Amino acid sequence: MPYSQLAHLELINALNNIRSEEDLNEFKDLLAHFFAAKAQKAIDAMWEEGTINEETINQWGQEHMRTPYRYEANRS
């Protein structure tokens, strides 16, 4: 069985045990921390490889990556 299917089963089992809003919030917080740690690990690896550096991060801080809002195109 592929890992993605195993992951689905594990998540379904975990979700079946959530009985309150507090449990749900705790579960969401746990997932957020898990993915944040994975992202941090990837960023650290990129830093060590020299793919990114302080200058790169400063450039990211200056970027405006929003999708332009087109009022006319979105009118109904």
C-alpha cells in the first residue's frame, strides 16, 4: 500500500477520535507545527547549499507577489 494511502488511513483514524473543538484546534496546531518544521528543514538545507542567503531573503521581503486585482474582469 502506498504511503499516501497509509497517511489517509492514519488521518481518518485520528480524526475519528476528535471529540471537541479543543481537540480539533490541538490537532490543527500539531499539523501546523509538523509542516512548519519540514519547511524550516528545507530552508536550512537551501541555506547550507548556498541556494539562498541573507540577500535572497531581503529580496523576498521587497517582493510584491499579489495577483493584480482586475475589477472589470470580476464584475458580474
